[in-house]
Amino acid sequence: MAKRRLRDEWGSITEVDRNERYRIRYWGKDENGTYRRMTCTVRGTRRDAERKRAELMLEHSEEAQCVNVDYVWEHWYMPMLERRCDEGELSEKTASQYKSRYRSTIAERWGSVPCDGIRPLDVQQWVDTLSYNKANQSLNMLRPMLDFAVRYGEILNNPFRERYVMPSKSTIAHRDDGVWTLSQLATVWEKVRGEWFEGAFICAAFGGCRVGESIGVQVNDIERVDIDGLAVAVVRIRRQVKNAGGVTDRLKNPQSRRSIVIVGKPAERLCEIAEMASVWVTGNGFGEPTKQLTLGTSWKRLKGSLPDGMWHPFSNLRNSYQTFMRWEVGLAPHYIEELLGHKGTTVTDLYYDRPDESAIVNVTVDAWRNYMGLGT
């Protein structure tokens, strides 16, 4: 039975089980005088639980002080993240990263601190203990978080809006941001050919898919067309495999639902792979898509078989696609943005430009034909 909850800004009542037990969570002072989140279990009817909650509210009302950072996170900021996920404005992966960052970096230092007890000097001393990335990411979360406390009258100014001296950028752990040229991708493809993840590789390397999108492609998503003797695979991106596993039709943003266009030999090979598959182009052998972790493990094993400097993370295939499509194939950047599923920023991009699939296919194929010296 799903738990039923009654929640307001002060406390909540949760039905624990069918034995008429209710858990009340509320704010009050413990035996040490610390104002914190507390719990109380009541046996009886929901009305009994509501009566007990009212007693606790009356008992602790005079102890109330400014809410702490944990309260802001739980009551105001996290519900906002969940709402944005529900409305498709924020990906589940990004929301999960926010939650992980709060637990791992922010909560221990600031969670129990009342919002009106945060001093800029304390913030600066805390920032000094972090790497540049952790400090930057944490402050970027804390600024909008404490804006809630300002908005709701808990504090007058947001202490995290001050300008702090950031740690040196030498503390940044640099990731591999290398990309492949088209000729280098041909070398990598030779090593990948015949591997179980070859279909995902083609979708990412020659179609610009994100990792989760590349392994979320089904056989029915692929349509082969031949344009003036040139093989073309139109792949409709409709779902992705989440980082922790599981399939969702919620992509990173609304523009991510798109058609990608793969041309030439990669298109021919992708269609061959799809013909041999049952449902998933990159499956796990049991009728399900593979996990990102499994793909990453197999990808790392290629490192020793490639020339020095030729291996990069699988996610860099998308960066490579953008780079070679612009600088080698010669496709205009605003067309590439459409193929990558990016959201434009101009008035035309936002409100007027609505190309259909055939227009996207024709523009992409024309660019490839010019690159191959076939003309238009």
C-alpha cells in the first residue's frame, strides 16, 4: 500500500503500515537544546496523529528559529528539482548529480546550520578546503538554494551571493577531452568492427548520439533510404538508457527527441547490425539494452589495441562528431545543433525554425556528398 502523507512547512504525518501507526516528523529542540528534525510514532487513527502533531506544534512553537540549510534543501530546493524533472526541464541524471553533490560536499558542513548563522568568513574558510571544481559546483547550488530563504523571509541577504576567493584552477582534475578526426575514427572502427557494441559506436561516432541514446536505439527506430546511390540510415532517437540502468523515454531536453542521419558505409553497417538484432541494436543478449557501465568497461579494453593517443572516453565521440561535421564535412553549425538535439538561443531558433525530417536528411546528405566529391 502506498504511504499517504500530509505535509506542511512545519511537519508531516506518514502512514507507516495498516496497523494504524503514523510517523510524525517535526522541528524542535532535543535534550541538548539543538533545534533539529525529530520524529514521533503514534498508534491510533489519523485524527489521533493529527491531534498529536498539533500538540507538538504548540509545544515547540516558541522554540522556532531560522530554518537551517537541510530544511531549505528538503522543503524548497529538492521539490523544485523534482518538479523540473517531471516537466522535462531537467534530466534525471542532472538531478541525481545535484543530490549527490549535496550529500557528499554540502550537507556535512552546512546542513544543520541555521540560514541566519552563516557568516561569509566561514564560507571562505570552507571554500579554501575544496578543489576548484567542488567549490564552484557547490556555490552554484547554494546560491539559488539560499535565495529561497530570502524569498520566504527567513533571512535578508544570501551569504553565498558574496564574491569569494576561489581555489586555484590547478586543483582541477582534467578529464580527457580529446577528439578523433574522421580518419582516426576509421582506425578505431576497424578495432570495433564485430564487437557487440558496434551499433552504439556507429550511432555515437557518425550520428552524434549521447551515450545513453546510442544504446537506447531499437531496430524499428532505423530506416534505410538510398539517395542517388548513397546509403542513408535515418535513426529516430526516442529513448535513452539511464546511467544506473533502466530505459526512459525522457531525454535530456525536448530537442533531444530528433532524427539523426548516418551516411555511407557506417549507414550500411548499422542496417546490417539491425537486421541481425531482435529488438535492441545494442542488447545484452537477454532481450534488454545493455548498461552504460557495461559499455564503458568494454570500451576501456580497446585502449591497449589502439595507437598512442587514439583512445578517448566513449562520450567524446559526440564531441568528435560536432568537430568533424563542421571542420571536415563542412556542415553549417546551426544544422549541426539540430542534429545534436541542442536548443537554439535566437528568436528564430526558439519560435520559427521547424524543419521536418526530410529537410534535415537532405541538408546532411548534401554536405556528405560534397565532402566525398560526389556533388549534389
